[in-house]
Amino acid sequence: MSASIRVGELFTDDRGRTAQLHGIGIQRVGDHWYAWGEDKTAGDRFTAVACYRTSDLAEWEFVGDALTAGTGDLAPDRIVERPKALRRPDGGWVLFLHIESADYSDARVGYAIGDTPEGPYEYLGSERPLGNLSRDIGVYQEDGVGYLLSEDRDNGLHIYRLRDDHCGVESIVATLRQQDRPEIGYESPTLVRHEGLYYVFGSDLTGWDLNDNKYATAPSLEGPWSPWKDVAPVGSRTFDSQVSVVLPVDGGHVYIGDRWARDDLASSAPIWLPLRVEEGRAELVWRDDWSIEELKK
């Protein structure tokens, strides 16, 4: 039997330390999931992207720092968030990062490459994709083609097609906006496909304050995209969390969200919950605990 996941409690790694899985990116590799998280042990300024692996989403092994502080974009006075990773068709790995200055004026996406999921990764640099602002990011891959989801405060939430090497964007596939405030989109985006339908999830632009996260659906990435709907009970502020990833697991899905403790980021507790995704609907229901065995279909 798999270990139980206690919702809203911090994960402890094999060293007995709090797993730094904030703003998580996660991918399955063989019998394990590899996860990359913001290491917040020194607060909001960059120290490292930590890498862990697990076989049951409950017990975590620290496998090293995938990327560490250095100079330029990665200097210790910089902000580096939302680490996500994709494996390229050639077998190499690309780590995607939200690169920022202390006042959040840079709004860039950074790229690093590695031979293995745990790294170490070589940082290549950053850009504003096609000249657009890039804040919170997500990634998606299908049939070897990579996509970057990026929140652009001036224009909305973009879905970009990545270049073949995944180290830059090629084109905009779609741009999504809020129906109530069409001048903006949603941040902290994540995307999955289930039974031929695409589901994109995101959080409203309310800074450190939490909100009712939304989702929309479409038969293709180009759209048309449905109106946005609530993924959790209205007024719950998504059980006081912000979506980071929706993870397909054994035919089911897991919602992975952050509860940001602004004054103690290293101890910000995660919210991992089973997510019902079916027939164009996504529904998050509270559970005190659960295990991966329940997701198998």
C-alpha cells in the first residue's frame, strides 16, 4: 500500500528536512516522479532549484540541486520562480524558469539544459517570448511538441509552441483572457488533456491574496475555449491555495497548489488533492488524506 498524503501538511524528505517543492514542476520518469521546486530556505531571493523524486507522491528523496545561484539572472539578489521541466525528443532536459528582478519588472522566461532530470543544468539565458511579458509559467508536451504557458500582464495568458530544441518559443497558439476582465488573463497556468479535451487552469491576479481558481476547456489548443469556471467551491479560495500543476496519475488527476506564507516561504504548506476531471468538468473536493492507490482506474 502507498503512504497516505496528509493534505495541507509539509512533506519531509529522506534527510528529515522540509521538501522545498514550492511552485513545483513535476514529470514522470519510469517508476518515479521527478519534481523541481523553489528552494525558499533563504526567503524569496534565489538560492537553488531543488530536485526530488518519489514513487508514491508521499515520500520524497532529495536528489540534488538542479540549478544553483550564480551571476546575472541567477544572482543571489534575483527572484527565480516556477521551475518546470520537459524532456526533449533527443533525451535531453530543459528547465523553464520565471526570471525576475526584485521589483518584478523583468518579466522574463529563462532556459537551462541538462542531461538528466536531476541535472545539474546549464543556464542558457532568458527572454521575453516574442517580446511579451512573461511571469508565471507552465509547460505541456504532446507528441514530442512542447508548449509554454505564460502570463502576460498586458495581453493575457499565452499558449506558445516551443522551438524543436525547447529553448525558445516559435509562435503563439492561443491567448486566453478572463471573461469578466478581458484586459487580463490568469496566472500560475497548467494544462492537461483528458479524453480528447484540453483543460487549462489558472489563478486570478490578486498578488499574495488567494482566490477562486478557474479552468476552461477546448477541443484543440487553438480553441475555441469555453468560459472560465470555478474548480473548487465558490468562496473557498480554492481551499486557500493557488494552483501550480494538475498532474495526470494512473488515469486520474492530482491538483497541486501552494499556500504561500509570505513571512515564512520555506514552510509554506502544499495542497495536494485528487481532482475529478471528466466530460468537460473539473471538480476539486476536500479530503483530509488520500493515497495514490485511489487514483488507479
